[in-house]
Amino acid sequence: MATLKIENLYVEVEGKQILKDFNLTMNTGEIHALMGPNGTGKSTLAQAIMGHPLYHVTGGKVWLDDQNILELSVDERARLGLFQAVQYPSEIPGITNAEFLKAAINARRDEDDPMAVMDFIAKLDEKMKLLDMPEEMAERYLNEGFSGGEKKRNEILQLLMIEPQFAILDEIDSGLDIDALQVVAHGINSMRGKDFGALIITHYQRLLNYIEPDYVHIVMDGRIVKNGGPELALHVENEGYQQIIESLQLHHQLEE
């Protein structure tokens, strides 16, 4: 079992403090859902964990087992087993999907032990079928000319091929119709097991109808304010975030 521990994390973006004493621990074998209103720091957390240069960590640590990954470069974090699916994947002309995936897989292997070509082709065929992706997608340039749904499926294809320890999935349900949502969820569910953990960032319950999380966390004002199980996401869906805000305000008033 591996552990990803976010400890007292503070993050600034363009001089504005977004995350404030953020704490979360997750293990492989677990699916966590992170929910909250817009602008509360959910995507900031994802970018900070993966080392985006515009997201400045001003305090705290992020541990992958006994290593503080904030001391590592982006590619070193990825090689250790972290993966991020972003809201708006970039288009990269000149590099095919297959070329990108093969390079990403081999980057996590010893230089003298690359993945055999036939093994790679067999795995790619298997995962593309799982995601209902046509074979020609493998030879298209990475995300170039892809629809929103194709880009999201392609992100999950990368997840299935690379097999990281932890995946941070940032609003992968955004813009998907119900059919595409089910396919994407099926791909993620196929990864569930003792060697894989995921943090799913979403606004809505509908994704969690297909990927049931073990834990749900509500983020407001840059920190987690409420934790629970799948029932917490249903509560948010039915009552909205305002009810949680009001209960927290009442709690603070009683403390004072």
C-alpha cells in the first residue's frame, strides 16, 4: 500500500492565497471525491501536487510515502507514479497517441528494459476497446482536432496504459454526454484495486453515480470543511452547498 499525504498545504496563485492549511491523506485502494463551489481551490490542489509553475507552494508538504514530492520536478513526480487528467488537455501536433503513450510507459521503466512492442500493441488494443475508441485514434496526433469527449477518453486511455499509483482526475465529467460519461467511468472503475488510488475532483453527483467513492470531502475557502462517505455527495446534490455553509457559520457562532 502506498500513501499520498497532503500536509498543511498553502498555495498562492498570482499573489492570491488559494489553499490555506489544506490536509488530506489517501491510500492506494481508495477512491476519494473532492467537491465544492467554484473558486474554492480544488483545481489549485491538483496543479500544486503535480508541480505547475504558476501555482506557488508557500507552506506545507506533499508526501508520497516517505518522500516530499514538492522537492521534485514534474517528470520526477510522474515517474514516481502520479498522474493528472486535466480539464482542458493540450493539443500536441507531430506526436501520435501511440508514440506518446509508449514514451510515457517507458519513462517509468529502466532504460535497458523498455516495453516490448508486441506487448504495447496488445495492451493498447485492449484498453482502446474498453473505452470504445476506434483503432485510428492511436495514429492521430495527440488531442489534435479531438472533440471534448474524445479528449476525455484519451486522458483515461493514458491512465489505463501508464497505470500510476495515484491519479488526480480534475473535472473529467465536464462536457460529457451520458454515454461518454459511462465509458469514462467504466475505464476508471477498471483500475480499482489495491495498487491504485484516485482523487476525483467534481462539482456534481452524476459522475459519482458511476464511480462510487470511498470518501467524499467538501472544500471551501481553500481547506476541507467536511468529510464523509458517498452519502455526503448525495446530500450536496439534494441540499446544495449553501446548507453546509450555513451550518458551518452556526458552528463558529456557537464556538464564539
